[in-house]
Amino acid sequence: LCLLAGRSALGLEADLPGAEGVYALLEEGVLKSDLFPFVDGRTGLTGYINEAGVIVQPATLDSGLFLGGEDGLLSVRQGGKVGLLKGDGTWALEPRYEEAWAVTEHLFAVQQDGKGALLRQDGTVVVPFHWDWIGGGSRMAGDTGLLTIHQDRKVGFMDLSGRVIQEPIWDYVYAYRTMDDK
């Protein structure tokens, strides 16, 4: 993490409105999204500018984390809620969830009121809020096409379409690879 001040430190040619009191935070992962986070020195809130120096998201966010993908998605927290911000500054999912993370490039697990759901990037519900937690993440989903589902402290599996493969009956599950797996 690097703390820089002003547009000259960013190498931007365009003027940044309100550059006084604005500090840019550059993270290696965020550079891939063509957005640069900045923190308003007066409020401590984060916003995003593009490579041309145009503010695409005003400094109204508590924090952000680069998720990747073709849209350069960022998982952002605003007012204590999490949403998904596209690289062009428009919302993929408005910040209204307790947690949100990428399962695949266009599929996201979200957590709200103690229940997990699976949503497409456009907000379409694949799996409604039912399970206590949906886990596994992008690596497991990419390797196996499965996600873990958690209910009443037990674990099972579902596929990426939301079809339950195994009801939650196990106390624990562990991912592993054989020597033949690449």
C-alpha cells in the first residue's frame, strides 16, 4: 500500500476536482481494474478515479477490494453494507449486503441477516436466502463446479446452478488435490 498526494504523483494529466485534501491509495490489484482509489483527507472515505483522472465514484465508500473479472469489479463497503462496483463506476450490486464475494466471474455469494444467497452480477437470484452460509469460493467453484452449503453447523454441496448435490450432513469438509490434479 502506498500513500500519495495529488494528481502529479499519480501521473494523471487531467485536473482532479477538489484535489486538496485528497490522497490516492494505490494497490497492485486495483491497477488491473483501471480505477485508482483515493481517500478524502477530510472525511476518511474512499472514492475511485479512472486513468483519465475522472472521478467515477465519489468518496462515499468505507473501503474497497479488487475482485477482478472483465468488468474490473470491486467489492466495496458503504455505510456498513457491501456491494459490487464495476470498473466504470456503475453498480453491479448496490451496497445492501453484510458480505459479498465472487464465486465465478458473474456469480456472487452474498450474506444478509444471517442467511446466504447466490446472485448473478445483474442481481438475478440463483439461490434465494436460505442457507446459513454459501462457501467454497472461486477456486473450488472453478475446480469442481461445486460450492459448500452450511446449515445448522453442518456442511453439504450444491452446483453453480443452485441444485443441491448433497444436503448438509457433515461436520467438516476439506478440499484436496491428488498428485495428478493440475
